[in-house]
Amino acid sequence: MAARKYLILATICGLLVSVLAQEDWAAQLRDEMDPARIEKFLRILTEKPHMAGTQGGYELAEYVRRTWENQGLDSAHIDPYDVLLSYPDPDKPSYVALLDGSGNEIFRCSAGEPQLDVDPPFNMSGVVPPFGAYSPSGVVERDLVYVNYARTEDFNTLKDEGISVEGKIAIARYGKGARGRKLRRAQDRGAVGMIVYSDPKEVVGTGRGSDRMYPYGWYAPGTAVQRGHFLYGVGEGEPLTPGYPATDYAYRIDQSDSDQLPTIPVHVIGYNDAKELLRHMGGPLVPSSWKGWEGLLDIDYRLGPEMEGPASKVRLDVNVQTEVRTIHNVVGIIRGREEPDRYVILGNHRDAWTFGAVDPNSGTACLLEITRALGEMMRRGWRPRRTLMFVSWDAEEHGMHGSYEWIEEFGKIMSDRAVAYLNVDNAVRDDYTLRARATPSLKPLLKEAAKMVPWPTADDGDTLYEVWSKRSPETNATDSPPKIDLPAGASDYVPFVKRLGVPILDIAMVHRYIITYPNFPLYHTAYETFHLQKTYIDPEFKFHRLMSQLWGELALSLAESWILPIDASEYAGTVQGMYDWLVDGYGTKFEESAISLDALQSAVANFSQAAVMFEEELSSLENNTDPLVARMYNDQLMQMEQAFINPQGILYQKFSRHTILSSGLWNTETFPALGDAVRRMGSDWTDPGKEDKLKELKQELSIITFFIQSAANSLAKPATPV
């Protein structure tokens, strides 16, 4: 009897110890993160180039898989896909040249960035020369027109000046939009080719970094060239298998039938070479807002198409190949103990145009440190409530092919089982503040997690949240929370949220000049090296540690919590804000056109009320330990996001299906498809010639009303039939 009592007491004590230990796992994970190990990971990851579809890319995929196996994850495997990729012709370098009146070359752009003597050194021999991925090959000799950022408004300004790009070569500067859209706009207006360059205004700044160009700082020298793809992508995934995974048995359309692939050649250059082109351009002076940094280039920016001096024409000679090659996603899994069929997914792409010391492998190094730390915790007896899944994506740089193809293959499973997707692309661009994107329901979770992460520099603040709020406030109020954007841009979270309706977070440490440098000055250049990261960005890797701690904190919160930390009221507030923006900006137009917004207003109110009532129900569950009850409410929280998914896609973007969080064709702060329909109406909604556009507007108003009401219904009491 005494022995039995002792056994029972020991069992109870053991359970108590286990519970106490479980509560402390998050603190253990934060403490386990080691900057030295992260530095070691990054050094290995950036030893040589590893572009998608190359031997270096495959070798790095195998390194990640073996590392996860050795760290003790339950499994690690590779998911391959056969996708259309693009590479420069190794035997015929692309170039831009200036020709005189007799057709003789008087200038030719550089073939690539020169090797630099830095410590630790890097080997340029395996780096591909600058090129525009997916450009068709071709040679054109024409006049040159400066098109600023190649936005729609830029082409409209040229039209007002009486200047056309038809039959001309357009030259544009990077920034203010995607490469593919720049090229498509020029192509649609009759241009026969395009040159894109990095203006020093975007990669140096007006005087700020003139004496700190790489290798003496992180700013771009005139020889640095940004690589990138020029697909006209609106969410199709890999160009030849739109909507379906690029498996070995997949049917592939002809390249000529793919709307994503450009039809005119494009080449990319640095600002040293751009100077030689721009200084020979004639024509009117550009508007003041179109000027880059005249001081560094010592030129007058002119529109063209006339040429001055000995120059007569520009030759654009592009030699780029496309071919189907195999890419390799690496998937690691830690199986959940109670809910193994619920997945919390952490993802980062692995491929890079060159060495990728910032984009993406600062994120890969953090991911490998998180899995190492979690492996150590598993050896001490820990296992998450829900399954943790880790994915190292391939071919993100070519158009997010790895994540899109994976979602196209496993989308049904992810729709049913994925709790959230946590994305980190380039984890540490600098050490100033956090830049965050999130679905509305995960914003409160991110703020709470940031409060748990210590800030590495004591003089700036105690926690990440404190410094983040101070340096990136949402408003000008003294106690303003930090700014968190809605999902936008292009990284591997896009197919999760826009195709499936899986909540996402995307985080990065960035610089204070995020508007001037949307990415960072040496983005996608050959100088994105380990030396850059070690010498100028995060020498002690303490901000890599901070990002690992934050990413791990978020993952554990989602994997371990009894009730998922998904906030319905925050979502309702975002939807209300979109409705208010629509009414404030266009309410009068709707009234004048006899289009009622009452149904939309009612749906928005219903969603807000349903969110409040749902959270009141959750608050009554504090003492309820029935796992089936928790599962029931958690399923509703997961279904809320999916309720916004339109299986037919949004207006003119059939592969973007999220009616709230898909990007519109125009930038608006309201519902994307409805906002686009509003913009198409222009200023005069009574014009009889706009009858078709008015029908489109009414249809989109009906659609968004339906999906907001569907989200409200998803939060109704489970026992209550809708």
C-alpha cells in the first residue's frame, strides 16, 4: 500500500514537473538561440552561388535536408518540381551598346561586376552575369526613351509631352513597382526593348552614402547590377502549368501561350553604364520628380528620343535561354502530440541569384537555428501540441515557383489542416526596426510575441516591441502600437493567403530608409556576400538571434496554445476600415448612381457582431479542458479566413482568390476587386458609355457582400444552423 501511494505521488509530481517545464519551453527556446551558430550556418549557406535549377542549388537543398535529419526532426524530405527556368547564354553575353551614325560601337556596358578584395573573400567565378530572367533573346537598334519608373502615370506623362515609346527602346529605373509590370507596360505600348538600371537615388541616396559604397559600406557602387525575373505574374505560378503542380506527368502549355512570358528583350545594368546612355540623350528635360541623383551621375535627365553627341542609336543584344529544370523544396516535420493533423508552417526560400547573404539566407540561417534548438528541446522531452512543419523553398527568385507548385499539389490538405504560415525571406537587412506584414487575425499575436523578445541594444529599449513601436508607429500618437501592413509584395506567403486563405505573417529587420531603399542597396547583386552581412549589417549576429527568437516565439504560440491565437475582432476592424474608406471616398458616387451600400454595410456589421459574440464565448472556456470543444472553436477560427476565398478568383485575377487580401490591380485601401471596379469608373459615373463598367461594379459589390457575410456565418455557434 505504501509503495502504491509512493508511486501515485511520484506520478503526480512527475506530471507537475512536466507541466511546469512545458510552460517554460518558450523561454528555453529563446535562450537556446546562439548567434555564433547562426553565423556558422550563414557562412556555409553563402560559400558559393546557388541559383535555382543549378548543381549548387541542389547541393544546398541536400545540406538542409541532412541538417534537419541530424538535428533530430521526425522527418525531412525533398519535394521536386520540373519548372521553366531562365539563364543567360554562357556563350553569348547580353549587352547594351551606343552606336554612332555609321553603326560603330562607341560604348558597351560591362559584362558583370568586378571581383573585390574583401575579408572573408568571395569567389565571383560561379556568379551568373547580370540578366533579365525570362527575357526573350533578340537584337534591336533603336532610339531611347526615358520612362522613369515605367508606371502607368509615367507613360501618361510621356503621352502628354507628345513622346511615344512605340518602336523605341525604353530605359527605366528600378523602384516603384515590379519588374515584370514595367516591361509589360512598355511592351503593350509598342516598345521593342527595355533597359532597367539602378539609379543612385535608390541604391546610394542623395549624398548619404556617397563615401560608403561597397566594399567600404553597404551602398551600391556603380558596377553593381540587380538581377531579377521579368514575368508578368498575377498569381499563376510556374508559367507552363498554370493552376496545376509542375510534376513530371503535368501537361505543359506552349511558351507562346503563356501570358506571363514577355515578348520584347530586356537587360539590366548598373548606374555607371546607365550614365553613359543617359548623358547622350536629348529631348526635353524630365519633370523634377523623374530625376535620380544628378550630382553623382553628373547628367541632365532627358526624355529622348533624340540622341546627342556622336551617339545615334542604342543596340540591345539579349541572349537568354529558358528550359525546364528540376527544383527542390525541402520539408522537415516535428509531429504534434495531440493534434498531428494541424500544421504550423515556417518557411523561407533558399535559392539566390548570387550568394544570398541577405536575401534569402539570413532567413535560412535563422530557420536552421530554430530547428536545431527545437531538436535539443525534443531530446529533453518536449513535443508540440500541433505539428510543426519547416519548408525551404526553391526558385522563389524566378517567380515563387517552389511555393506555388507545392500549394498547387497540396492545397486541399493545407486548406483543411494549415493553422498559419510564418514567412521570413531576408531576415536581417539592417538593425533599425521590424517590418511586418500579416493577415489581420495574427496582428495581436505578433505584437505579444514582440514583447517577449529582448532588444539586443539596451540603450534603445528593453524589448523588440518597445523599439518597434517607437521607430515604426502606426500613428503619430504617443502610445501608438507598431505598424503592421496587410500582405502585399512577392514572397512565399502569397499562395498561402491568396490561394487558400491560410493566415500568414511575414517579418524582417530593416533599415530606417525603407522608403528610399525598398529592399536594400545591394539587393540581388554579386556583392550580397557573407562579408557584407558580417562587416556592415549584423557583425555579431545578435539581430539574427532576435529574428530567430521572434520566429520561434510565434511558432510555439500557434503550436502549443489551447485556443488558437487568431483574433476575429481585429479582422472585423480591418473590414470595417475598408468599408469606411470606400464610403468616405466614393459614397456620393454610389448615391448618385442609385447603388445602395446597405447590404454591404449590413454584412460588415454582422461580421463585427459575430466576432464580438464569438470572443465572448471563448472567454467562457477558461476552465473547459475538453479537447473536442477546443477543436471545435479552433476549426471555426481557421474557417474564418477561408470564408473569404472565392474559388472563381477575383476580378481579372482568377488565381488570386482572397476577396479581402488579394492585391488589386490598382493600389486602394478597400476591397481589392471592388476597388478596381471603382477605379475603372473614373470620375464620371453617369457616362452612358460606362454601362458595362457599372454592371461590373454592381457585380463586385454583390460578391464582396456575400463573402463578408460568409465570414460572419463561419463564426456562428456550431449548434446553430446558418
